[in-house]
Amino acid sequence: MLIDRAVIEVRSGNGGNGAISFLREKNMPKGGPDGGNGGRGGSVFLIAKGDVNTLLAYRHSRLIAADDGGKGDKKMRFGRSAEDVYCDVPVGTVVYEESTGAFLADLSHEGDIVRLAKGGRGGRGNAAYKSSRLKAPKIAENGLPGERKRIILELKLLADAGLIGFPSVGKSTLLNIVSKANAVTADYPFTTLTPNLGVVTLKDGAHQFVLADMPGLIEGAHEGKGLGITFLRHIERCRVLVHMVSMDGERDPVSDYNIINAELRDYGAKLELRPQIVVATKMDSDGAEERKAAFDKAIGIESIGISALTDEGVDYLMKKTYELIMKTPLFPLKGVEEEEAIGGMKVYDAHLDAKEAPFTIARPSEHLFVITGEEVTKKYGLINLSTDQGVAQLIAYLQRLGIDEALKDKGAVDGDTVRLCDFEFEYIE
Ligand SMILES: Nc1nc2c(ncn2[C@@H]2O[C@H](COP(=O)(O)OP(=O)(O)OP(=O)(O)O)[C@@H](O)[C@H]2O)c(=O)[nH]1
Ligand SMILES: [Mg+2]
């Protein structure tokens, strides 16, 4: 079975803490600060690889973690930086963050990379704080924490053309005769549960394209009927749709044709605008010619008649499909404008978009103010509060941010409690 979706948890490493230490040697009883910096935590990346075909590897290894950076030490010893972790995924993997559903990356070319979780920076040791003003700094930074996220990986097949239609119209049978695919075919509906891919080589031997058969669609598919929409997202990847309608007389071709088009429209990714080739299948059946004539007239399009039994029309259909692919541009994914790839490789950074205000203030009760915000909590994590200098450093930072003003605007009065993470202080006007 083709695994096409996986949820993983990624964790980048914490940065190592910086050290507070002073050189103490016999001949130098008052040596300077010599606490080294902490090392960087490892980051977690995904990279698209052409020789990986499924997301199977992620089905069971749900947690991907990079190591923490080492702690700084005395005598200026820096902590070791942890190695980054690179995970191989198939080309065509689309990456989302689970909690927000935010799109992170579309790894559609070999070598495309996305950083999912950034390793924490190592904290500075006290040696790094030495200055002419501060000869014996007793401050060091803690390393920044790593990140933890749950990530959805979805593999969208990359096909140039997709065969769509009601169950049993002959989609898989066609794929098998035009390519080396070995798709299962049978005379019952929903034989195909996940798409199959085949490479079609035209009769001239020089031109090729990738063709996918899709599971059968029925009325209400976009609401989950039949096999539902799980595979409609594969159709999003097809530049051209080959819409197959059976002329064997078991069902009404016109109504089937309209139902499928309505499903494409209701899916909401503008699939109805995708160029279509309409194909009348099973032309070897009794009465197929007459049905095709009536069908073409009703829909106002001349369909291409084929038979998998006699091979009628098959080469011609493949040629027409190829021609249409050649003049059709790639489509962006649902809700996502695909950026132009530069030099064939895209590098995403899940962090660049997250620019928000450094802090916000909530007032859960009359005399309590709570400060939150990614930037301010990050900075808080960096400061080593076990020393007075650390506390002074934090207060100076909050003042620089304008928290005093903001508290005043919110109506804080003398003696109110202000909380930031696990640190509380009194508001003084
Ligand atoms: N007479 C005739 N039968 C065909 C033709 N093409 C396919 N069939 C038969 O139709 C049945 C369904 O074919 P499939 O290729 O499995 O159909 P499908 O569209 O892939 O069906 P699902 O996977 O269920 O959506 C099989 O029994 C095929 O042998 C054809 O051109 N002529
Ligand atoms: Mg099939």
C-alpha cells in the first residue's frame, strides 16, 4: 500500500548553558572570568530525495529528535554543538504544522529542504561579558530551548495526467496497457484504493509523461462518500485530467460526467478549471457508438473513443494527452501560491514568518498582569536569574521593551503583581 500521510513529532536540541567561572591558579589568585559558551542544539530538517518513494519510514518512527548542545565549562571550554538531523522524504511531500494547520513547505524538487525545528543557541559564558566596566561578570546565559512541534507530512503524487471517473470505467485497465504499471483491475467498484503511477512512452519513443489512475469517484465524494476526498489531493497534482466515461450502457454517461465535474468543483481547489480530455470507454460494447454520439451531443464536446480490448483510440488518446500536458502550466496547491523555484531548489524556513509583537499583556484579575510573547519568553529563558546581575539584566531588558509604559496604559497601580513565566515582581510607578 502506498503510505501517503504521516504525523511526526520533531524536537530540536536545547542550547547548552554558558558557564560562570573564574580562573583560580596559584600564581593568579584573581584571574579573570573564564566560563565558556554553551554549544548549539541540533536542528531537524527534511530533505526531498528522488530515491525515496513513500512515507512508510515515518509510520513507526514518530519522534525525531536532535541532541542538546553541550554546557560551557571553566577554562574557556566551549560546549560541543550538536549535530543536525536530516530526514529523507519523497519528492512531492507537503509539510504542515499540526496545531495550526499552517503550510510549511512543498518539497516538490529533489534537494528541497525545510527546517522544521531550530536548535537552541548556546548561552554565553561569563568570559563573554568581560568589559572595561565589568571586570568580574557573574552573569552567564542559559542556552535557548529547542522546539517541539507536531508535523503532518503528506505525499502528493506527482503525475502529469490523472485518470478520473466513476468506478469500473476502465481507468486501471488503461493505465496497465499504456505503461508498465501493474494495477489491479476487476469488475467491481473501488478496485483501486490508492493511485497507481505509470510512465507512458509515446509511439515515437521520444516523449514520455507520468500517468496516474485514481480511485473511482462517486456523488458526494467531496463530503467523504465512497473513498472520499483523501485522494482528491492527488488529483491536485495532475496538470491534466483524463475524464473517463463508460459507454457500456450500465449507467447514464451524461449524468456521470456531470456528477464528476460537480465533485471537482465542490472540492474547492479549482480542479474544475484543470484542462480535461473527455474519453468514452469500452467502445467495444454493444450500442457504444450510439451512446457516444448522444453523449457528445449532450455535453457539446467530442469525446475520444477508446477500447482497452481492441486498442482502438488508445495511441491517439495518449498523443492528445501529451500535447495538452505540454501546453498546460503547473498549478499551485490549494490555498498556496507556489513560489518560483530558484535554481531548481527551494529552501524553506519555518521560522521566517513568525514575526509577532515582542510581548502582550493580559490582566486575568484586577491586580495581576501577565506578560506573554515569544520574544520576551525567549529572552527570559536566556537570562540566568540565580544572580543579582541576572535579575538586573532582566529588568533593564523589560524597561527597554517599554513594558512599564504598557502596564501603565493597562491601568496598573503601585503594588500590583506582574508575572513573566515563573518570575513575579511588583509594579512600582
Ligand atoms: N469490454 C471492456 N471492458 C473493459 C474495458 N476496460 C476495462 N474493462 C473492464 O472493466 C472492469 C473495470 O475495469 P478497471 O480498470 O478495474 O476499472 P477502474 O475504473 O480502474 O475501477 P475502480 O478502480 O474500481 O475505480 C474490468 O472488469 C475490466 O476488465 C474495455 O475497454 N472494454
Ligand atoms: Mg482502478
